[in-house]
Amino acid sequence: SRLEEMDPKKVDDAFTNIYRVWLAVAAVLTIEFARAISLALSIADFLKRPVDRYLAPTIQKAVPDEYDRWVPIILGWIAKSIGMSIAYYVHSVRSAFASALTGGLIMARASYQALVDRKIDLGGLLKPDHNDSMADEALSYIFAALGFVFQLSIGFKLPFPLNLILWPFSMGEWAVRWLITSSATIPK
């Protein structure tokens, strides 16, 4: 049998290392998503007050008495879900903007270097070294704007067919987001 062939110590070490890696990933992502989580919880708290005041009494009248105690809990979950959706959208916009700036600069520098390598100087506009010209920075803003507008137009989602090819990673990302967010909301 396979268990007889396995070294229990190696299996234990492997699981321990996997757990350590997960904890490291969770720690990094918790720090990275700390602002989004904080924003999500703030939005949820903001939404919960009017919901508890105006919506909860109406729902409690419509719900059988034995389920009344669940109404504030479920409304809290809904408020947290809405808060998380808004916060992650804001986080996506912020991340897309930063990525667009970085990607725009990378693309501009690569394009600049490709033109220099081909001895195309655009009438003296391009210098041999990009540090001696502002053309690459100006071009980077154009590429960044195009990239950001494109991401915004597709709703920060993967376009077809990349969405099909990369769906396991998308599911993993949502699972990690949920785990990190839910661990931040557990009462201590």
C-alpha cells in the first residue's frame, strides 16, 4: 500500500510547510487588503444603522416570530456583502490605475527603445538615451490612459477567452478574498 511506502515524517513536514506558506500568503494579503477590508467594514457599519432603523422593523413584522432574532444577523450579512462589493470595486479601480501607470511606462520605454534600435528618431524627438527625452514619459501617460479606460470598460474582468482559461485562478482569488475578509471580521 502507498501508506506503507510513505515516510510519515516527510508527509508531516510537507503539510507543515504548506500550512506555513498559507499563513505567509494570508499575512501578506491581509496587509495588502487591509484598506479594502477597513473600507468594507466602514461601509457595512454605515449601511447597518439605517437598515436597522428603517428596514429591520418592517421585515420583523413580515417574518414569523420564531425567526425574528435572525433578521438583524441576516441584514448585517447583507450590509457586509454590499460593503465588501463596494470596497473591492474601489480597490480594483485603485489597483488598475496603479497598474496602468506602471504598464504604460513599461510599454512606452519598450516602444522608445524599439524605435531607437531601428534608428527612427522622429525628426530628432527621440534621443539615444530615454533619460535625455520626455517622449517616453508623455507616451507612458497615453498608454496608461488607454489601458485604464480599457480595464474600466470591461469592468476590471478578464476578457474572453482569458476568463475561461484562467477561471480557476479567479475562483481562488475570490476564495482568498473571502477568507481574508471573514477572518478580519471575526469578533475577538
